[in-house]
Amino acid sequence: MTIELQNPQHITTLRDCAMQGGVQVRMWLGEVGDESLSDEITQAKRAERGAAKVVKNLLVGCPEHDAIKRARSHAYNWFKQKSFPYAGSLGLIPNFRITSVLSEFDNTIKPDFISAVDKFMVAYADLKSNHAFTMQGKMYNANDDPDPEVVRSRFDINLFIQPIPESDFANRMYVEVADQLSQHYAAQAEQFVRETGERQLAQLSKVMQSLSHCCDIDVREEAGQTKVTRRRLHESTLEKAIEYCDTFKHFNPSGDTRLEGIREGLERALRGVSIETLRQSDTMRATVKTEVDDLMKKFGL
């Protein structure tokens, strides 16, 4: 694919079809330094003062705090799946997908994180009282544990979505090219568009392979009899395939006809298909598998 730059009357930039954003998670790790223990260790080892620092983990063995960490990781991974890599921690979100991203965050991701924090706060009172007897032993210091109100204020999760600034490198790249033909910026534009298209093709290929696999059956010989077993169907796989079809219909920066051909074919194969019909109908499973396999063969996936 080659991008030939001209001086158009109007040039479509990333600001026209997408926004940038990210997930910000703030949490208390329960770690506190102890100067007296640090001095004790350096003296015992005959080292110079300040050569070592002791950091106590006040939340060691706390399953409720571990659950918050898992919710944080889930939030980061979720946003990574819903966006395209852009600049640092920022992701690029197609305009068509913004409404669903906001809805999922408000209705699932944030409530799950807040729920985990609420459960931790219920356990925190017992956790604090048990430090003197179990977790910290002789390292216990009552001043290490903040008040519950302070601890609760150190947990938060937010999703921010904002327009791509006009001064942003990618947007500026498009605008400046409209004024003067710059091969340097053209190469950057071509690389970004190419990598985005490759990722879209990879996403379609992966979900189609999963659909083909799940719609198939396993045949084996057992005690002289032929056993036929349906493979397990995952609703998330079907939902992801449908989401890709909807998103890539409106978000195809390179105008790749191959990408559109695959998307259109997959959309046609899944039209009117639900997880219930696939689970209840062997005929429907076979039809979907055949159409998906033919589509992958046609486009060399």
C-alpha cells in the first residue's frame, strides 16, 4: 500500500474519526517505610546507615486487596481490547465505539472495581486490629495504619476520553502534509494506517478461527462405538465477531477492500445467528462453520 499525498481542499484527520483516552486507576498499596528497622538491619550487618531501606507490606495475605489488584488489571486489559495503540498509555477509540465503551465502563468495569474496594474496606478494620498479633509481629507500629477514611480516598478509577489535540503529532502530520508534501510525514502516516489495518485483519482472523473451531464436532471411537461430541460454544466469541463487523464497517482507515470483503462476508454469515440457535441447531453450526471456513480460504486467512 502506498499513500500519495496531494494538497486537497479538505483532509480527513484522526480527529474526524476517533478520540484518544485511557483508564486511570489509583490505589493504596499498603506499603510503608520503617527507618528504625532500616537502622537495625544496617547496624546488625555493620553497614553504613542508609545502605538499606525496609518497606513493610501492611496488606500481606489480604485476599480483598488482591481482588482490587485483579480488578485493576481487568480494567487495563479491557481498555486495551477496546482501543488501538496510539501514544504511550493513550489508546485510539473509533467514534463508532465510544458509546459502547462508556456504557461498559459505567455499568461493569467501574462498579466491579468499586465493589472490590468496598469489600476491602469492610475487611480493613479486622485487618488493622490483627496486625499486632499476626501479620506484622514485632514490626507492628500502630501509626502505620491510616484511618479508614484516608484509605478509602486513595482508591479511584476513571475513564477519560477526549478529542485528539490539533497539536498532536498524528493530527499535525495530516494537516502539515496538506500544505507541503512531506515524505517523512507520509511514511509515518502510511506506517500507522498499515499497522492498524494489520491488527484489524488479525482480530478478524482470530475470531473466525475460534468460530470455526467451536462450531465443529469431535468424533472418537469408544468401546467399539462412535461418539460424537459438540464443542463448547462461547457467547463472548460470537459477540466479539459481531462487534468487529459493526466497528470495522465504519472504521477502515486504509480503505482496505480485503478487510471490507472479510468483514462483509462474516457479517453475512452471522446475520440472524444467536448463541441459542447455534447451541440448539446442528444444522446452523455446520452452516456457520462452512461459511466461515470458505471465507478464510477465499482470503487466505
